[in-house]
Amino acid sequence: MWALPLLYSALMLLSGVASLSGNMLQLMLLLLHRELRSDTLSLTLSCCFSDIALGLSAFPFAIYHGLTPPSGPPSEGVLCQGGGFLLLLLQTSSLHSLAWASVDKFLEICLALSYGSLVTAARCRAVLLLLWSVCLGGAVLPLLGFGCYAYSEASFLCGPSFSPAHRAFVLLWVGGGLAPPLLAMVSLYGLVVCVARRQARRGTFICNELHCYYVPANVYLRSSIAMLSTSVCVLVCWLPYISVCVYETFSGHQSPSVVSALSTWLVLSSTALNPWITCLTQR
């Protein structure tokens, strides 16, 4: 009976430590090294801050309730409602920030000649404002009665309720908040992989002030492997969670505790992978 909560708490502890350490390290590198900064630094910082805040809020809550299950109905408390709000807000903002970073990488690689005019600091700030406004609006809806935050005994977390009574909100959240950035990210990285493979077959020269030199094919192949690995990691982390969400909403049945716990752990563990994804997709 206690095997699953103990294992779940241990996995959450490891993922939480990895998430906080990885994102803090990335944040320190970006702030201390001026050469790593760019006009799109705000998008990377947005993803980093979302993951850090999620690591400080969701992981401790899951670990605590995994080891000491609540005695009363926690869904009715302010702490649970606030935890569900933060979980939804930070999950969505992290995913959207990562998706916009993939848009930036696509433009930098595939539209290199016009990249400087397309991507500016002012436009990045506008995208960031729109991103957080959309995520904040979606997270507020359950507090206003459209949707609901409830405690899950399988994941030991307060989050969106996947009951059929809140089907409209779940459809809006999955269809408008999760599916578009996931599809955009995978599609854009797929296009980048195609460009990298084509460029690897053709080869190219890069010139600076002193001389020109040939770029070998394995440089582009390494880039395509990084992009492909990123797409696979994102899908592995998010698809089980979305599948559980859709299944419970439309079937009216609860998923097995092991499946629900594993899907929640995977989607939260994506915060530990995001710093590595950012590093892999940079030059």
C-alpha cells in the first residue's frame, strides 16, 4: 500500500532537485556571461523562471502529501486552489515559452538572412506579454467557475479536474493551451532537421574577417540529432499526461493510480529537461 507513494515521493524528490539545480545553473550562466545574451533572452528566462517556480511549489507539495496523506477534503482549501492555479499557470507558461524559443531557433536557422529584422527585443517583449496574459487567463478560469481545481489522490497534487462535468474547460485547455505549442515545437524542429540533412548533403562555407572555411557535414547532423532528441523528450513527457486527461474526461473513469502518478511525474520532470533542451538547441 505504501510502496507507490514512497516510490512516487522519491522520484519527485530526484526530479525536483534536478529541476532546481539545472534551471538555477542555466540562470546563473545567462546572467553572468554577457556573450550568451541575445534579444530573445527573455523567452529563455521565462521558461527558466516558470520551471524554478514549479519546482518550488509542485514538487514539495507532492512529496509532502505522498508521505503524509491529508485527512480532510483538501480540494476545498485555499492552499489547494492556489496550488492548482500555480500548477496550471506554470505548466502552460513553461511549455509556451519553450515553444516560442523553438520558433526563434527555426527563424535563426531557416531564415538567417532576415532573422535580424524579424526578431527584435521589442517583439520578444510583446510575445512574452501575450504569452503570460493567455496563460494567466486560462489559469484564472477555474477560480471563476469555468472548470475546477481538485486534489488527486493518485498524484498527490491539486490541479485541474478531469471529470466529465468540466469537459468544456478541459477541451479548451488541451486544445488551446497544450496542443498548439506541442505541435508547433515538434513541427518546427522537424523542419529544422530536414534543413540540416539537406545542408549536410550539400555542405557550406562560413566566412569571417580573415578567411573562409568549410563546415563538415557532421556539424549539421549533430544539430539534427539534438533537435530530434528534443522532440522525442517533449512528447514522452507530455503525451501520457494529455492521454490521461482526455481519457478521464471523456470516459468518466479514473485511470489506474500507477498510470496517473507516472504521467504526472513525467510532465513535471520536463522542467528538469528544459535546461538541457535549451543547451542542445543552441549553437
